[in-house]
Amino acid sequence: MSEVGQSFGGAGKSLVGNALSYVIPQVTIAGSMFKKDDQFAFSAVNKTTRNIFIDDIKPNFDFKHIYPIITGDMEVNPKGKDRYTIKVSHSPKVLLTTNHTINGASEGSTRRRIIYMEYSGWYNPDHTPVHDFGHMLFDDWDAEQWNLFDNFMAECVMYYLRSFEQSWVDQGVGVVPPPMKQIELRTLRQEMSETFLQWAEEYYDPSGPHLNNREQRNDVFVSFLEFAGSSGHGITRSNILRKIKAFCRFKGYDLNINKPNEKGKYYIEWKKANPDDSFLGVNDKSGGKEYFTVYSSEKAATPTSVRPI
């Protein structure tokens, strides 16, 4: 869980994309060179391309830019040639690798279009496949290694098809999701920004007066500006509530427990059924003002008269 903007590569994400290029026709695009307003971004794609590998996308990657490729016909604009369209039934899949998360990935329209693969830190700049296998992947392979690789890829396909047949996840679903907790936390951290997270950690410190206290939205925003500077780092009075909600989910806190949530459920009733999730009550408005209550049940259960030494 590194700071947003820091990149720790070498985990093997690109190796998977490279491996696919030996099995199916693939076009590889460097994420650092990919621009959403580049009309020739997919110039190398043709009707035989089965996969587009965009390697190491930037933190601010606009996922909605590739919506048309995922859900509809794909328009290709080759340099110096006429445009043409690939029907959705024959359009390629898209593989993205990143050390960050995708903005808005938790939103329904984006979330249902993403299948995640999470990588551990087993491989890193100090421990590469060479240390485990004694040779470089792909470049140093002999016939035996290629045979092992081809068989492994075939086993992956069999594993995937079996997940459909046996409904490992759900009927008609052939994807086994990874543990999503770290991905969700990383997404929330990126959604907040490091500046906001640093302020919120201090402002809502359990030893201070703000956690479990009903406070005016304007007072909370002014406190943030005093910490972050007048620019606000893109955070405004209108979007600070979204940042507060992300912080509550990141920390396991609840918000506005004196109000029902969007489904009309109240805190005590809802929390019994969802003890590990964050309760998010609707907007708390009174007398023309809006209030935030960031709540920690753990702090509420700690007697105020007893302080650790």
C-alpha cells in the first residue's frame, strides 16, 4: 500500500502480456505513450488482432476511452490508410497493466467491465524469474521449455472452461476473482489523494475531538484548506463529501449514523447484518447547513475516562 504516484514494478505483470503475444496475435502499446486524443492509437490493430496490450498505464488513465472497444464495434484509423470497422463479435480484448488503480473503477458502469488479476511481490527488482529458473523467460528457451509453456497455456484454457462448466463463481460466469481487499483500498486511496488522506488521518485521529462528532461541512472544508493550501488540490466544497466517504471506507469508519442510508436502512439494523462494511448515511442537513459525522464504533466503545499511558 504505497503512496499514490509511487511505482513499484517488476512483479511480472508485463510477462503475462508478453506471454500472450506468443499464443495469439497481439498489439502492444506503451502506457506512457497512450493518449486518449490520439486518433492513431490503435493504428497497428487489424482484423486478426485478438488482444491489445497497453502496458503500464498512467494513474490518471481514462478507462472510458476504451469503452467503445469493449462494448461495441471498434473503429481503426491506420496511418496513411482508410478507416475501417471491426465488428464487436470479432474485436480484440484489452489487457491493461498498472501499479496504480483505475479512476472510477468502483463505479458500476466501469466495475462490471473489468476483470482483475492481482500480483504479489514475489517477483521484484531484486528477485526475478532468472533466480528461480536459471534463464530469461522466452529469450533463453529451448524446445523443451517451449513445450512446457505451450502445455501450461493449454492448462490455463482448460481451467477457465472448467470454471464455466462447474460454476465456481456463479452460473454462466467463468472468472474467479482475486482477493479484492487490497485493490479496493488502493482504489479508495487514489480516489482521495495523498494530501486528503494525510489531512483526514490527522483530523479524525481517535485521540482528537473530531471523530464521532457532528460537524458543519464548511468547518471541515476550511480545516482541510488550512492544511492543504488555498488551491485545495482539486478538492472543493462540492466534492469533499465524496472524499469523506472514501476515507470512511478506507478506515472502516461510518458516516452520518443518525440518518438512513440510500436504501432506507438505519445504522443499528444495517450494521448487524454488515459488521465489516462502512455504513454511509444520506446527507445530514439542518437549518440550511450540512453536517458530517465520521463515526468509529471502536472509539465509541472506549471509555473516555480511561486513557492509555
